[in-house]
Amino acid sequence: MSQLSAPDDDVPETVWEHYSTHIIGLIVLAVIGLGTVVYRSLEDWGWVDSFYFSVVTLTTVGYGDLAPSSSGSKLFTAAYLLTGLSLLGAALNEMGKRRRRKRVARRTRRQEA
């Protein structure tokens, strides 16, 4: 992979390391958007209720005030949960790795100074 210079560090990083948090964040937003549209069409909920249920489902809060009623939406919810939780886990992992890289870079700069 090609190397990029980090704007606030002198530590080179790969293209993936530079953009991974943004890419995964956009994918998470797209999955929430997909869930909103699907629940809107399958359950005849409003946009706010569909968005709310998508977020509550992906964060595993599950208040129970809304629930899928058709077989199609229940199957979608099962796939949506598995996919969405994996993506949220990947996003959190990438954010943690980014913070760790910055912390190591700061520590290295202090030791060199």
C-alpha cells in the first residue's frame, strides 16, 4: 500500500489507516439509512419511527415500544442485527486503533525530543 503523511503526526500511515474510520462510518450511516427505508416500507412506520427503530436495534437497546410484525421484517431484522453489529464493532475497533496509533506517535516524539 502507498504511504501518506498524517497531518498532525510525522508517522506515515497507509491509505487504509488514513481513511478506514471514515469509510466504515459512512457504511454504518448507509446501513442505518437502509434500515430506515426498509422499515418504512415493510412496517408502514413514519420516517422518525423507522430511523429510531433502526438505531435502537443496532445499538441493542431494544426498548420494546416498536416491534416488527411481519415475517419479512422479522427476517430482515435478524440479518440487519448481525450485519449492523459487525459493522459497529469494526467502526469501534478502527477508532480504537487510530487513537492507539496517535498515542504511540506522541510517545515516540516525546522520547526523541
